[in-house]
Amino acid sequence: MEGRVPPGQYVTLGFPVLSAGPTPHTPLDEWSFSIDPQEGESTQWSWPSFQELPTQEFVVDIHCVTKWSKLDTRWEGVMIDTLLERAGLDPSDPSVQGQFGVAYCDGGYTTNIPVNDLVGGKAFVAYRFDGAPLAPEHGGPARLVVPHLYFWKSAKWIRGLRLTPVDMPGFWESLGYHNYGDPWREQRYQGD
């Protein structure tokens, strides 16, 4: 565990469920995911077309701002790089990397993340956890996973990613959480 658990964190074997509101239960035939660039048309996938995208298995450690860490979590999903490429955007283009992503979700939740922290294999949209479909209480049918940031940045019930040149704080960031959320620097709240 040396070097895997950020300061101030403890390891849990469970998977705590923390949410700011009720758990959405979106029927799969009504679910869609969009990449919304600053300019140009949005690209949208239905649940069946999202399932046809190239997927990968990811084994990552996750760290919650409430101080728990869960090691070796197993996910299956689609890399953000793949989604941007399918939307006609080059994830290695500095003009794309210099933007911000606003993840928006069922229930009205949003969070902001620099695009540079979403590309290069750093983040993915997961729809399976530990070999099974992702349960609604853990963000199913799909959630963003950004393992190098505190887990509130891994938005549950994700429906899209809007790209913008302006950093727009999301739900928790507007309520005093740190704008970036690096667990290794203990960036839990504004001023940390």
C-alpha cells in the first residue's frame, strides 16, 4: 500500500455510497451520452451505440474526499480519448487539451475538470464494475471515472461532457470544495 494511499486517507474493503440527492434510474432506452464541443455539432450515442464503442478494463485505486480509499477497483468502459476522437476532436491537440470539461449528469449534477486531466488514458466512462453492470447507487448506468482526482470528480449518472475555454465550477466546487481536487495534495476544500 506504500505509495498508493494519499495522505489523510484510510483503505476500505467496502464501497461506500454517498450522494447529494436521490438516485436516478434512467431506462436504458432513454439514456444517451454526448460530447459537446465549444464549436460545431454535438456527437451523441444511444445506449446500444455506446456499447459498440471500443472498451477496456481498468484496474485503478479511487480516493473519496471523505477520506476513504478503495484499491484495485475493476471497471469496464470507454476512454475519454476514444469519445473525443469519435466526436472528431484530437485529444492530443493543445487547443483541445487547453479547454475544460464540464461533466453533466442525470439529477442536475455537474463537475469541472481540465481536459488535460481527461485525456492521455487518464479518464473513462465506465458502465461495468467488478464484472457486473454498474449499479445505480454507484452511478449506473454509466459514470465518469477520473482516478487521479478525488472521487466527486468521477461524476455519477453521466450524460455528457461539454467542452469550454472557461473553467466553470460544478455542484460541489460551487459549495466550497476545491476546484481541482488532487488527493495527493489533500485539495479537499477551497484554500487547501
